Amino acid sequence: MPEDEKAATPHFHPASAADFLPRRLLERVQAERLRETVERAWTGVPLYRERMRAAGASPQDIRSLADLGRLPFTTKADLRDAYPFGLFACPMQEIVRLHASSGTTGKPVVVAYTREDLALWTSVMMRSLAMAGVHAGDIVQNAYGYGLFTGGLGAHYGAEGLGATVIPTSGGNTDRQILVMKDFGVTVICCTPSYFLHMIDRAAQLGIDLRELPLRIGVFGAEPWTEAMRLRIERLSGIRAFDIYGLSEIIGPGVGMECECRSGLHIFEDQFYPEIIDPSTGAPLPEGEEGELVITTLTKRAMPMIRYRTRDITALIPEACPCGRTLRRIRRISRRSDDMLIIRGVNVFPSQVEAALLEVEHTLPHYQIILTRAHGLDQMEVQVEVTPETFSDRVGVLEELGERIAEALERVTGLRMQVTLVEPNTIARSEGKARRVIDRRSAV
Amino acid sequence: MKLQQLSVFCENKPGHLIEPVRLLARAGIDLRALTLADTQKFGILRLIVRDWQRAKELLESSGAVVKVTEVIAVEVPDRPGGLAGVLELFEGTQINIEYMYAFPYVRGERAVLVFRFDDPDGAIRLLAAGGVRVLERSELEGF
């Protein structure tokens, strides 16, 4: 399909009107909704009441957004401790849906929705997809997993709400995904960015060039990804790739979304109030400074979240967005406070490893970090797949490549790591979230 | 004449060499010359085959990374001094041999030397001037 036919013309859906509220009106709405939420949390959830009492606060103290800092934080541990239903603010009769997070350790976190909550979720997903340029008439292949994970159903109802045609392929069975994409004239793909890269690779093996299909928009989320991955995706598939943000504790996907400017993600602030705090002290940070994102839900009924610590590291962007939306933006999330690896006492983030690989190779190869312990010391090995661009018939060139990567890693992290070049397609491609780190330290 | 050599990346682990070799065997692709460069962690399998385009496609579709490099094959007498005589041509020049490998082809009579030069065109001129016979692709495929 020619480039100009694929080019996005702005389509505005009525649901998007809330993206453009004048700031003063927006802030009045936020303050009013905050008061209602705090009242509901106090009345409906014993944990919130106890916490607020312990902090010497009551709903009467929360008059404006400036009073938010008086409320205690809520953490993932609180949700686990409340397993399964301890944070629900209304009786089960009013709850029409339950989802659960894919907790990697221990019990999952259960989240609940009333009918109003589902309508809210659909509306923020409609606004998210509309922001990327999705509209009625689009054919949306939804390859997020359907089930307890919020990704599948969230994107599903949002796309249907816009009047698009939804194909609920869910995750997995890549060959069939590609067949559907090609034969059904898919124009929008929703999935994790690492899974789409896997689809690109597989399509190439099958002799299908995604650039020749009508596909024009990708809505990628559920894991952190980099600008380099975006460039790679766009170059190889000819689409425009958008970052969507969300977490099940808040609602699922649809908490924040990139607009056509793609310089930060607009937070649907009329529903989810963002703050940035210092993750070690909990102190609020001024706009523009990097820290942990904290969100308070403003209208959610079944499970209001008061100052929920997302563990995602980002910053609020102080400038207004050229797109005209008044919703503030956060920078793309490249790391989570709990992605942090501690290696011989040094903090290392997978995003730093990506930065080093990118510096040397210019595009991001598939890689994996393997942690082991030998002689009482943490050992970190970075396995990097050889690509047609980096491969050479000369041993010296490959050895030098490994050395240059090791040097770049050392510059970025301060640690000397072992770099191993491995054959292509040997690092497992996940069909859900990319597994970048294998920690075998406890097993040793 | 320059010949196309295929190089394939292999990890230095049991079972990793056989995969590309078996793939070519099943496709009936004849290996004319082969060498394996090894390091502690990885190896580079270098091959001259009869139908290099098809071999490259097969290897790539199996997921391997393949690089095509131009190498030069020359024929020398298979006796002491055969190789030295060729190398002497390059003494005092700026042309560097990145690597080379050799195999006899009529035992006791002639041997083939395969060179990867940093400047293949310069090397061909020097070889020709020194009276060394550079092999055509068809000749190498023929034996």
C-alpha cells in the first residue's frame, strides 16, 4: 500500500473530548473526583480507613489536589496481603468482572470491576486507540492474551467501542496470526512489542513482507520497550508504532497513551491522577524530575486505588503537547524499580544493557542476561545473537565486536561482564513478555 | 577469478557443526572446500560449495547467519616450497592475507590454496604477474 494512503489523518471520536478539557476545568473535576474517591475508600475498604487513621488523615482533610500528599501510599504488597477480595469497595453483587495479574511470585493480585468500571475502561481504551489514529472501519487484530490478563479484553472493548472490526486472535500460534493479518486485511495490530518483532521475523521466513500489507498502526504495550525497537519495528513493517501504558491494579491498558507526536504518553488524568515520587523516600518530586509513578484512580468504584505505587520509573513532562491535548504526559517507561538487578552491590538495569548494545550495533539485537554465582561472587553474562550485519568471516572482527560490547557495558554500568556471541534465533522469543533476565544465582 | 565463499556462525558446543552440514547434505549440495576457524566460544565454518546461492538461501531459511566473501583459489605444485613460492610474491607489498587454507587435489602433483586477501584485485594482479595460475570457479567445481 502506498505511503500516503497509510498516512494518518486525524480522526476524532466524541470520547476523545475529555482529552482537550481546559486545565482549570480539568483540575476542578480532578479535585471533586478525588474527594469522592477518598470518601468511597474510607467507607468501603477497612484497610484504607485504618491507614488514613494511622496517618492522622480523614476524608474531610482532603479538600484539593494539594492535600493528596497527606494520604498514605498503596503498594503491590498491600494487594497481595488483601488476597483475594480485601480491597473491594463494594459488595460482590455489584462486581461484574474479575481479572488477576500474572504475578511471577506468590499469589496473583485480583482486580474487580463494576459495570460502571467496565464502561470507564472501554472509554479510556477508545480514547487510547483513537489517539493512535484507529477509527471505525479499521480491522483490529488483537493479539494480547485473552483471559485473566487485562490486555486482551481491554483492547477488545476499546476497539469495538470505536466501531472497528475486532479479530480476537489472542496470543500465540504465530503462523495463524500472520495468515489472518494477510488474508483479513488487518490495519491495526495490538500486542506486546517483542511479540510483534517475533511476528516480523516469522513473516520474513514465510516470505511475507508486512510492508506490502494494509497494516498501518501498531498499539504495543504490557512491557517496556525502547525507541530503537520502535525504529526497527517501523522499518521492517512499514507501520506506525505507538506505546500504550497501563496496569491491572489501576484498570488494565488505557492509563496512558502516545498521541501522533509520540513524545511521551498522555495520562488520562480526568480518571487517573499521576504523581512522581522519590522511590526511596516517598517524597513527591517536581514536574520534570525522574522518579516512581504513583497513581490515584478518580472514579473507579469496585477497587479505588489511593496513591498506588506503580514501580515504573518515569517523569512528568512539564511542556504542553503540540497535539493540543491538555492531558499531561509521562516519558516512556524504560525501566521499573523492580527490574533493577543488583550485581556485586551495583545497580544495573536491563535498559542500560540495551543502551550499550545499541551504541555498538546501532540496532538492538536479541539478547539475554544470565546471572550466576561463582566463588561467592555474582557473575553476569550477556548473550547476544549474531546478526547478518555484525557477522564476519574473520575471527578477529567477531572477537573485537564482543570486546566493544563488553567495553560499552563497562562504561554504562561500571561492571565488567562476560559477553557471549550466540547463533541467531537461539534466545527464546516469548509470545508474551520478553524474558531478558535469567537469574540462576539462588540455584547455585 | 574471485570465488564466493560462505561463512556460517557456529557456537563452539557439541552438536552445532552438524546442523548446517546436514542441511546441505540433504539438499545434495556438494562441499568443494571447507575450513573451520575456532575460538574458545564460537567457530566460523567457511565453505566453498557447488551452488552457493542455493546453499545460502537454505542456510538462511534455517535461521543461520551467512556471509558471502570473495576468496581466491590458486593452483600450486604439491611439493616443498609450493606455498612459499606464492607467499614470496606478497613479501614487501601492502597486501595482507586475512586467512588461508589449502588442500591437495591430485596427490603428489598439485595443491589448491584458498586465500582471503584484504585487496583481492591487487592480489590477482600480483599472482598473474608472478605466473601463478588462479583457478576459475568451474575448475574448482570440477575436481
